[in-house]
Amino acid sequence: MGFANPAHGGEVKPTPVSCWFFRGEKLELQQTCTYRSRSWAGGWAASLHWEDGVPTKIAYGLQGRGEKPCEDTSVDGVCGVTYFRHPTTLKRISEVEGENRFKESQPTIICIEIQDKSVCWRR
């Protein structure tokens, strides 16, 4: 899923965004996070700094010396799977709908799921 992977490098300066933590489909936490990211050909990395001080590191694609540690995306070094949620209902939406919303610059919630837990942020 290369939704945040432009063909050229780039950087997103620290930006406040809405963040959510789900256990299964149950919302456990909603806070404002500070989102920051860097991208390069073949990969990107981002960080979420939650209001309560907890940092979360997210990585996709090629990292470090051209290694791809996960098939999809990782959260704090653990491989996960990307999916999308609707920005008002918070319900899961299809990959096609999520990618279309993303391409059309419509508000979209991006999530990374690891086992039964998901870290999500609004784009």
C-alpha cells in the first residue's frame, strides 16, 4: 500500500492530527497527535506523538539501507496491515474507497492493524 509514498522525497513538518486507538472494533482512545513524516523513493517513515506523551513510529517500504522489513507497514517495529476508516462514522471502509478518498484529498482515517489492535490517524 503505497498511499503515502510519493515518487520523490518529501517531509511533513509536525502537524496536529486526530488519532485513535482501537482494540478490535472498540474505540479505546482518541487524542490529538503531532504527526511528522519523511518519504523517499520506495518508502516512508512517520511518527505520532500522542497527547499523553506516547510516541508511535510507523514505517512503510524500503528502510535504512534498502531493506524492507515488513510486507506492508510496521508500528514500533512490528509488522502490521494498513486499512482505512470513514472520518465521521469511524467504521472500516474498503481499500478501494479509502484509496479513492485519499487520492481525491477527502478526509480519510488511515489505520495500521497489528493482531487485534489498530493505530489510526486522520489525513
